[in-house]
Amino acid sequence: MVIVKVIRSAEGDNDLAANEVRSHLSGHGVLTLNFLGGPGCGKTSLLNATLARMRNEFRFGAIFGDLYTSRDAERIAGLGVPVVQINTEGASHLGAHMIKESLAEFDLDVLDCLFIENVGNLICPGNYDLGEDYRVVLLSTAEGSDTVDKYPRMFRQASVNIITKTDLLEHVAFNVHDVTSKLQVENPDAPVFEMSAKSGSGVEDWCRWLRENLTQAGMSGH
Amino acid sequence: MVIVKVIRSAEGDNDLAANEVRSHLSGHGVLTLNFLGGPGCGKTSLLNATLARMRNEFRFGAIFGDLYTSRDAERIAGLGVPVVQINTEGASHLGAHMIKESLAEFDLDVLDCLFIENVGNLICPGNYDLGEDYRVVLLSTAEGSDTVDKYPRMFRQASVNIITKTDLLEHVAFNVHDVTSKLQVENPDAPVFEMSAKSGSGVEDWCRWLRENLTQAGMSGH
């Protein structure tokens, strides 16, 4: 079942709400990841592929931000993961107060990890801390090689950067080596993963990173 | 030569500035189009393909909006078209006052048509009238079939909707028929074009529409 919450953009103090969310989630031992990227870059496909592989190892929940639909949440709810859909009614990003309000829908004591899929936008969501432990920023090979130069701030703030849709490499003008180098110059501390959710290529590398971070955070799996 | 103007987001009254821009441009007999779409959806490639075909028929100018780079403007300036690059320094959209300030860089008396390429974002730029005659909204086949459902407002406000990167259709999950139907339901008055700037397929249909509108507006070519 997907719970849909319509939350308009009345903001209050976002950083205050983010700190409350962070404190609340860490108090319950939940590791939280905020997934960001442009429209159609493959955020939901990445979550889908990750959950399909790891949902028997750890206990996941997911929050989806969208302007109007609950389409992404429906895709994921089919995997038996508790899901809340936030509809921003036109707002360009999720805010921490929206996450705070959504947490009441989860039984946090039985969760190891919470995924938050942000609104498809490479600019605005970068300005809003949601109380996450990690930011995961995606770009698709179909966007071409300029995405990092054009939206550098988003990639600089990432904990992890992921190049998606590598199955299209033969058909698009995208140089993996150049883009990876740019990502490493902009953000030397963030690992860069390449993957195709469609073929499965590279998904396990990312899952290994996530598994290590969940284990280090004290989630031993179940 | 590319003129780069850094204009931060101090806004003033956007609608007032938009009306001034519209009045100024129509007074000089310049037809103006605002191109919108997500990151890497093919806006610059469309402008490039259009100018390559039509620059000997009509006199074009172009304004590019980007957060930081002048990459798109450089691609187009190679075609011998006068170009201004606006850097928004992080702002998520162009505003009409930015266009107003940029117009001083053009000799409007010798222009038939001004292209404005907005910042790559399917949400925020939709809220800002730039004084354009037409809005052209793009979505790429690589984004998948959900883009119209997720960002309906942008497509509803369009004068023309364009499906780009049709050369990728064999390799991505995108149903042209379904997406075209959705676009026509959301916005029955806007024509829908399908094209691949890479293969050239469909570009002439769009150019014909533009040529007809330029001719109706009294630009007889030169």
C-alpha cells in the first residue's frame, strides 16, 4: 500500500527540521539516503534494483517526492517495502518538514535504512538538507557529457555520484572517463559508480558500498 | 564571439519586465521563443539543428541561460549567430529582467527571431514569463514515458511540445504513441513534434512550423 501525503511548500526553518529528522532517525538506528538527479535520470530504477537485491538482508523504507503522481512509489511498493509518497503540488524540491511529517507513517524501530527519492531537479533540491546521512546524486549517460560542468554544486555536495544508463553508451555522446574525472575533481571524497539498472551491470558495486555503510552503522542485517 | 553576462537572481516584478521585453521585441518585429526542458534533454542540439537549416532564410539571435558555463553559447556562436550567455550563478531559471538587460547586446533591427534557451529544469522556469511569443518544451525519450505525468504544468503551458532523441527509441522504455496522446490530452492546442537532432529525422517538420510562424509574423526571410 502506498500512503500519499500532499504537503505544500510552507517551509519554516528547513535546517531546524532537518536536524530534528536526523536526530530522530539516528536515535532509531536508521541510515538515511537522499537520492537526487534530473527528470528521468533513473532514480526509481536504481532504488528498484537495489531493493530487489538487498531487501532480504536489511529492512528498508522509502519516501518518494513528486509534484503530483504516486507512480514511483507504486513501482517500489510492489517489492513489499513500506512507502510514503509526498506530493509537493508543484514545489521543486522536498523540504525537511515534509520528511518529518512522513516519518510518523513508518515503524522506525524495525527499519535499518530509509531511501528518500527527491523531485527530479538538479538545482533546487541541493539547497535543502533533509536530515539524511548520505546524498546520492545521479546523472544519466543520455544527458551528455556536460551535466557535471553545468550543475557542479549538486555533484560537489554528494556523498556518492552515480553514472546511470551505461547500457546506452554505444548510442549517445558520453565519455565515461572524462565525466568520472570531472566528478573526482569536483568532489574527490565521493566514490563514483557506473551502472545500468536495465542490464544489472555495476549495480553490485553500489550495493557493496551501501552494504558496507549499513554494516558500519551497526545494521547487521536480518 | 560570446558575450557572457552574470546576472544574479534579484527579481523585481517579473511580469512587468516580461511585458516590457515583449513590447520592445514586437516593436522591432522580432519573434521570440523560450525553450524549456530538463538537463540534457537536447535543447542546444535542437537550436543547433534549427539554425544550421534556417540561418540563411531568417536572421536569428540567441540567449542561453546556464548556472555557470558558456558551453551552449559557444556551440551556437560557431554558426555565426549573435549570442548572449546569461550565467544565473546558481539560480534555477531565467527571469524577464535578465532578458531585458541582455537585449542591449543585440541589434534588434536586423533580427527576425530570438531563441532563448532556459536553464535545464522542468519545474521552476515554467513560473517565469520572459516576454516570449512561444514556449517550446522538450522531453527526451531517454527520460522514460512518465515525464508528462510528473511535470504536467510545463507541458500544459507550452505552445509546442517536442519529443527528442527518437534515435534512442529501440534502446529505451518510451512509448511515443502513449506520450503523444498524453501531451494532446494535457494541451490540445499545442502541436507535438518528434525528432532526432542526431539523425535529422523530424527536424524539418519543426522547421516548417517555425518557418510558417515567422512568415505569418511578417518576416519574409532575406
